[in-house]
Amino acid sequence: MHLSRYLKIYPAKQRPGYYLLYSTLRGSSALLSERSLALVQDGTLAEPESGTLKRLGILVPDLNEERQQMCDIIDEADVRSRVFRGIVVLNLACNLDCSYCYEGGFRFDQKMSEATAGRLVDWLIREKLAKGHDVSLSFYGGEPLLTPELIRRISEPLREAARVHQVTYNFSLVTNGTLLTRAVAEELLPLGLNGAKFTLDGPPEVHNAQRPYTSGADSFDSIVANLAAVCDLVPIQLGGNFTEENYREFPRLLDHLVAHGITGDRLLQVLFTPITPQAGCSEYNSGCACSSAPWLVEAHLFLREAILARGFVPSKPKLAACIVELSNNFVANWDGSLFKCPTFMAYPELSIGNLSDGIGDYRASHSIRNWRTERCLDCSYLPICFGGCRFLTKLQGKELSEVDCHFDFLEATLETFLNQNMNYPATAGAKR
């Protein structure tokens, strides 16, 4: 047996003389004494300890076989997946005037037509529901709740078709939070609403400066009121966008939420991410933007500690690849054009097709599996990186065939992330 190549080993700060072994592939961990680690490294650790480490994926029988499994892991996940996940851009209209909005250059209050919505429904029924796939959509904008009739137009026939074909349909909202009142949530629940993402960019004065209404009025209080009103009905992910100048103010946002009864047990997750110039998709950001810049490393560590210390659930290191890599998803734009990521909507040349003509072969144009290189396959961080974000690669002026390497960022943060999890086991390990 051999130690997995997708493994990090750190001294256990809470237990001198022990080491923390963390599998980046399995997300599993084990504490070993210095003596046991030495036995593992020379291949003489006996049962039952060696069997436990094998079950955790920390020990593997063949390193070459493990490497090949990594090479094939996304292909196999695509084959196994029975859930189609789509992002549907209902409109490019918004009632907020965010200072960093990436859609400003191509947003002119466009909205999806009835005919395009019908084509989307027909495609999803024919290609997915009728073939035994569950369908999970994320309605996006602009602000999707400015066109609630489109949510109904799309969801009602999909809900019925899912019943007929004995599969499931549901949807979530990527919303700025100003329009998702309790009454609206109650109307959408029977249609399949099962989650929403809100955005608050820090405490009131910071948020209101970055995300005012188009009228110039403050938006913070109305969003917090809606958050409090719906978080017992719908699982809520809270996001926020910070800068080098304001990230230290964000703990006051969490304190404000707790003071208003929005405690960690009432939210699914809290994730704060940096505003990247032109990086777009701030509402949808899932933590793609990584950088080893010292201030950003410090910001991530500082904010994650603040989230955990107040009883909220942060993001966790986990097996994850850019959505461009996964085949069972797409972004349907308001005009019926199709993309692999919302951030690509500003680049017509990155369209992968449309609802009328179908999806083309985008493997070369999007450099699918660009991480299948000797360097990446031998990197212990590959399972939580997979070549990073295609859009950030493009922003750096590189070809999409080049990877957005997260090595330096993970070297600077992962050990602390894991120690934070051990310091706050109740919230770090929460499953909601």
C-alpha cells in the first residue's frame, strides 16, 4: 500500500506529536501519531489501522492506477449523472445599480420571449425529462424576479412532465434579495422552488455604497427583511463581494444578521468572494476567483474564521471542477443562445449553440480536460482545483488551454482551513 498522491500532511496543532492527513480526493482525514506515520511511510503499518486508512482513500494499492482514476474521474461522473443542471437567464434587467456589474456593457433590459421559453421547455422535456433525467434549474438575470411570469411559464409544464416521466423538477433563484418576499416565496414553492442565493456586500454603509437601488436609495434593509422572512421556507445561501479596502468590515454584517434573528442555523451557507475587475457573475460566484496575492489570502482566512466563529457554515474544500468541464449542464441565455458559464455571455464566440439548433462540439474551443497534464495529474491539489476557472484564465490574457493554477493559493490557505474546521467542528461539519 502507498500514500495517495492526492494527500496533504500537516502537523496537528491541537495535538503535539500527531499529524493530520487530509485526502483532497475523498475529503477525508485522519490523525496519526508520529510513529504511526513513519510506519505508513515505510509500508509496515498493520491492521486495523492500515485498513481504516485504505477506506479513507489515504492509502492506495497502486499509484499508477490512482492517477488513471483521476484522469477519468469527470468522464465517469458525467456518465453516472442523472441530474441535468441548467442556468436560465430570464432577463438582463435589474433594479439595483451595482458599482461592479459586469453586465453593464451588454444589458439593455432584455428579457426572454414566450417563444424562447417554450423552446427551452420543449428541449428539456424531450432531451432530459423524457429520458429519465431529473432537471434542476437556477433562474438568473439581471434580476429573475422582475419577470416572475417566466418562472411560472417554464416551471408549470416542466413540473407536470416530470410527474408524467416519474422524475423530478426543481429550481432555485440567484437573486439580489429585494423582491423575494415571503408572499412571493409561498407562490413559488408549489412550482418547485427549493433554494435561493442572496447577496449582501457587508454591513449597511458598505453594501449600500456598492449595491444601491437604481434610484440611488439604500437596499440593505429591504434585503435583510426579506432574508429574515423567507429563510424558514427556503434554504438560503448568502453571498457577498469584498475588496481589499472593505473586507475587514464584513464581520459586522454577520453580527447584524445575528442581532436580527438570522443565525447560522437558519442559513445554508455563507460565502464571501472578492470583486475581480470584469470578472462578472458576482451574483453567481461560487468561489472561483482565487489568487495568491497576500491580501487576498489574508482576506479568505480572516472571513472564514469570522463566519465559523459566529456559527455560520462556510464553504469547504471539496472535490470540484469548473462547470465548463461537466457535460450535463448549460446556461440558456435570454435569447436562446447557450453557454457553459454565465461569465461567457459577454463573448458570443464562446456560445456552444442555441435552443433551435442544439449544442455543438465545444471540446476544442473550451479546452475540455486542459488539466490532463503531467504537472496537474501529479499535483496533490488537483481534486480541488481541476485547472481552475476558464474565465479567470481568459481575463489574464491566456488561452483557455492554459490552467488557472491554484497551487500557491492552496499552499497558503488549506492547512489553516482544515485547522479552522477542527476548531469549530459543530459548524464546519454541519450538513444543511
